[in-house]
Amino acid sequence: MRIAIALAIAYLLGSVLPADLFARARGIDIRAVGTRNPGATNAMRELGAMPGLVTGAYDTSVGLVSMYLAWRLGLSAGWIYTVGLTAFVGHVFPVFFGFRGGQGMAAATGMLVWCMGYALARGWMSAAGIAALLALAAVIFAVTRSATIVGVCAVPVLVVEVLLARPAWEFSLFMVVLSALIWTTQLGIARQGHLFRLSGPMRERVSRPRVHAR
């Protein structure tokens, strides 16, 4: 019964989309403007700072709140992680909005950041390892100017770094699933935005045939 209650609460919490609620209150279809994603970034751009911040705070914390409630109900580690993933599923397939939700990146990222803190507290990551990861992310962003590319490149490194420490298998599985969700979504965004392709001028420069001097 406790497991069913925790899963139901997590799914229902994930199914609440503040961006959609703010947009509807203003007579706007959030899925028809901007990036068409009912997430914090689109809410910030199309609805303003307050709706964007509230959406970001809620979406980022929904998985963690669900996991905390599961912990308070006395569930085992495996079920606590499953409850967190259920909140993510609720965000992507919300029952309150015809199962048309967002990408779930804020919820997944919030739980992944918690994973890093938990791994650090348990000795599965070191402060030096986190500093190296942040430095790598900073270099990638400096070169590409794309947070999406940072996610695509840095997330696998994070996973490898943690798994090498051989943490508990429930935690390992949870982190791998979260990272895979984030990585595949970011990769899809990168491909859709052609972020892996050369810019127009650079592409023309590379493809332009060379004329050899005689």
C-alpha cells in the first residue's frame, strides 16, 4: 500500500505543469509559442520572470520531493529511486494535460544534482572529481557556447566517474537511467538544432575547392 501511495503521489506531482497553468491563465497556449515546450525556459521567455522561476523551481524539485516522501514512508532505496523516476514520467506524460507534457529535463537534472551530492557524501565522488568535471564543462561551453553540448559531453564522464567507485547497485542503476534520459534528450536537441554541424561560413570555407597556383 505504501509503495502504491508513493508512486501515485509522485506521478500526480509530476503531472502538474506550472508553465501550462500560467499560460492558460493568460489565455496562451504554451505549446504554440516559443519552443513549444511547457518548461521553465519557454515560460521565462514567453510569460516572464516570475512564471519562469516558479516553473523552474517546481520542475526541478518535483522528483526530489517525491523521493523524500517515499523515504518518509519507509520505502527501500530501490523504491525511493523508482518513485523519483515516476515523477519524471508524470512530467512527460501528465494526466492533467492529456498526457502531453514537457521533456522532463528539470526534474531529471534536479535528481542528478542530488545524486552528485549523495555520491560525494558517501565517498563515491571526490571534490577534486567534481571540480574536474566542472572545469571540463566550462571548457566545452567556452568552445561551443552551448549548454546542450555541455550536457552531451559531460554527462557520460560523470557516470563513468561515479561507476568506477562501485556504489550501491540501486544508486548506480538510478544514476545511469537518469543520465541516459538527460543525454538522449540533449542529443536530440543538439541534432534538431544542428549544433554538431559547422556554421555556414565555416562549412563553405571547408567545402570550397582549392585553386592551386600555377
